[in-house]
Amino acid sequence: MTTAVIAGVGPGLGESIARRFAAEGCDLGLLARSGGYLDELAADLPTEAVGVATDLSDPSDIATAFDRVRDELAPVDVLVNHASAASWTGVRDTSLDAFDRAYEVGPRADFLCSQAAVGDMLGEDRPADERGGTIIFTGATTSVRGREGAVGFSMAKFGSRGLAESMARELGPEGVHVAHVVIDGGILGPTVETEPPEEYLDPDAIADSYWHLVQQDRSAWTLELDLRPHVEEF
């Protein structure tokens, strides 16, 4: 049985990833601040799932969350670093607290969650032929090019992409597949109403791509996946 942790779950893409992975038989650790929502989602999944109310800007919260997943499920095989928190403001209107939070919930939380997961994936208590796993980072258009009026978000997504690329080269030879996904466009979700909808990405389709990364053969691992809606002018 595969145990997957999704760090940063909410209605929309995070929930779609959880449902897709559960449909494939994964047990799930669901991490986010909204404990009530996580409990409801965990109860609605077809596999074992534990929702852990977690402030991903707090290192002790992250450590406690991973301990609980191990205790109630099993050591981690798959990690999705999906959290972000940043104001959509420019350099003159972004406070230091807001800038710091974008870093803490973004690349710093990705780093801490990845450390915890890799300790499981490559743990000495695992048989040599079972060591390895998958770590997926959710990126954005701002992972590859800055955006006006989004200094915190751009900084955080650039940082997470650099972390993912470095980890991929370090951990790939040891059997851990690290992939970064650029979500280059808006995502349909419960709070998104748009016309025409084909200009937005379907979160369930994105989740299919995430699962494909988990299933990829080691001989052809993807380092970076660029997902964008097909529109006429593209």
C-alpha cells in the first residue's frame, strides 16, 4: 500500500489530487490549516486517510504531522508539496511579514516536508529494493517568469522550483523521483466561474498528470511538466 502526503489541501486542485490518489489505492495524509474540512474529506475517501490540521509555516507542526501520518498509516512513499501563501502585491505594498510568510509556507515548508518524506523513502529500515519514492512540487507561471504585482508569490515559486531541481539531481540516483509541475494558467474550481471554461485547466485532469508522475518508469522520469489550457491563440 502506498502512503501519500499532500501538504496544502483545499477545495480545488488539492482535493482533486487527493481523490485521484485515493482512487488508485493510496492511503493519504492530508495537511492544511482547516482541520474540519480535512476531516470531512478524509471520511469521504475510499482508502485510509488522516487529516492533520497543520500550520505549514511552523516546523514543529510539520514534524508532528508527519509523525501522526507514520503512526496512523505508514512511512511516506509519495509527497506533494502543494502549499502557497502570498499576497498579490508589488514591492512597495508588500510588508516584510507577508514576504516572510510567502517564503515560510512556500519553499521553507517544501524543504521541511521533503526532509521528513525522504527520511522515510530512503530509511535504513526499508529493504534496499523498496527504497525510493516520488516528490511532486506544484509550481505556477511565476515559477519561470516573474509577474508584476506578485513579488512574494514569484519569489516563493522561483525558490520552490530551484529546490525541486536540486533535489532531483541529488535524490534521483537513490531512487527518489522529484518532479516540478508548472501550472501555466487558471484552474477551474468551486469559486471559479469563467466563460469560456476551456481557457482554464481542469483540476481532475491535472491530478491525472500528477498520478502519471508517480507511476513513471525510472528510465524516463520527468523533471518538469508544463500544463496549460489549449486556447486558440496558443
